[in-house]
Amino acid sequence: MELKHFIDTQDFTKAELLDLIKLIRLIKQADKQGATPKLLEGASLAMLFEEPSTRTRISFEVGMTELGGHALYLKPGEIHLGVRESLSDTAQVISRYVDVIMARTLKHETMLGLVENATVPVINGLTDYNHPTQVVCDVLTMIEHAPEGKKLEDFNVTFVGDATNVLSSLMFICTRLGMNFTHAAPKKYQAPDAWMEIAKANCKQSGGSIRVMEDPIDAVKDADFIYTDLWWWVGQEDEIPERRAAFMPRYQVNMDLIEHAPEHVKFMHCLPASRGVEATDEVMDSDHSIIFDQAENRLHTEKGLLVWLVYPHLKKASAEQKAVHAGQIVDFLESHF
């Protein structure tokens, strides 16, 4: 079977993404009954991190364990990732030890280098360009909180804030699936032309729509979901005063902005959040907020992704094969010791 990686939702069709979400929902149903099947028994996951993580690290480690496998956390600076050993060598060596690699890298080029040289599936746990595992989780959460009578293709999703790696991913998956997507931000911080070209191509194929504007009030007037993210990322610390001045207070998601949206609107944030900055406590802790449902769904999403990518490639020995090998090994040991 062909080796698959999960690096960008653009690598998959609408049908494939919906199949993945269906699998995740089946696994979540099993989890809620305490009946998660050990589909990855004996499998190992290498988790490579160039920066710390809460949700990504915990969700993948717990998910792999609950599926019967083992997860190895390789924290920042703990292995040679293009330092003292080529990225190619590292990817090939790790592939000989584990069944799947999940990586969180500062640069997207590093992720692509892992994919080019790994011989097992690679999952993108976040780069400076995108965060695909997060947005699969987000779509699952939207489906679970769908406005009454609306199907997925009718969803209106508004992202208020900076053109982050989450914005690119959310824009891509929503337009891929045929949703109506809006980005509201100061002109300087709007989605770049390259991202817009991808989103427009998706819309042409899926029937979705894409808008970018400066007015956040206009952007949320029909929103079923309002999403925001941090206003600065790693390496942008020097820009914080400029960015804060550009976004505050107009683009802060507060109750005044929520009141310009439909009554049923739900608030989303990938977390971690700077409370009181891009969103207020009042919004984050309100009945509109589904941020902790999102956070929980990272666990179920990681489980689904791991099963989807790894299960087809696992060696599944029969009881007879296991007995033969066990017998040979025991015979050897008993004859020598």
C-alpha cells in the first residue's frame, strides 16, 4: 500500500477528508464508551519537537497509548535534527525504529525534509506555514456544534486576526470542504495572495466562498463560527507593540463583536490564548465558547490520524506465526542457558 503522510490538507480530496473525520468520530464514540480498540498494538510513534507543546504533545502521546502503541517524546534539543547529523540521516534512522513520526518544526522546509527521507508516515504537528491536525479537529468540532438545519457546506466561518499558520490551514480546509470563509484583519496582516489563490481554487471546485476584509463587524454578521488566534508568533516578539496597536481594540473578539453575529454563533480558539488580548475572558468563558470541546477533540483527531496512516502498514502476524517464532526463540534460549 502506498505510503501516506499528513502534511497539508491540500494533499487530500474533500471525500478523503470527510472519510478521515468519519473515522475520527467512530473512534471518539468508542472512547466515550471506554471501548477504544487496540488497533495499533505494538506500534511506536516518534514525536519530534523543536518547540514546547501542550495539546499536540499530550494528545498524540495519550492517543497512541490508548490505541495500544507507544509514544516517544523527543523534546527540543534532545536529538540531532539537522544539527551534527543531516536531516536525511535522522529521518532514515528514526524510520528504522518506529512506525510513524509526528514533528513540530519551526520551519516548514524541515518538515518537507523529513517527508522526503522518511520511510514511515510523517504527521505535521505544526510549522511556521500550517497546522493541519488542528483544523481537522476544528471541522470535527464545527460539525458537532452545527447550527440547526445547516449542513457543512452552509457553514459561515469567520477568522478575526493575524494571518497565522492556523489561519492558512483553516482557510484551506474550509474552502476545500465547500464552506463560506471570511478573514477580517488590518490590511497589512491579511492572508497573502498565495494563500488566496489556493482558497479560490478550492472554492471553484467545492462551491465554497472566500472573503477578506478589514471590517470585523461586517465579517461576523452571518457567522456561525468566529475563530481567532494569537496576534504574534515565535520570532515576532520585536513586533509586539506594532501588532498590538494594529489589532487592539478593533479586532479583539469581545462581547460587543459577538453581539453583531447571529445569536447561535460559537467562538473558537486553537489555544494557547493570550486572554484579554485577542479575546476577552467574557467571551472565552461564555456559552458561545467551544474552545475546550476543540481542545478535547485534538485527542480524538490524533487517534484517527494515527489509525488512518499506520494501521494499513502494520505487520499483523497470525497466531500460528507468533507461535512458530516464539518456539524457535525459546528453544534457542533453553539450549544455551
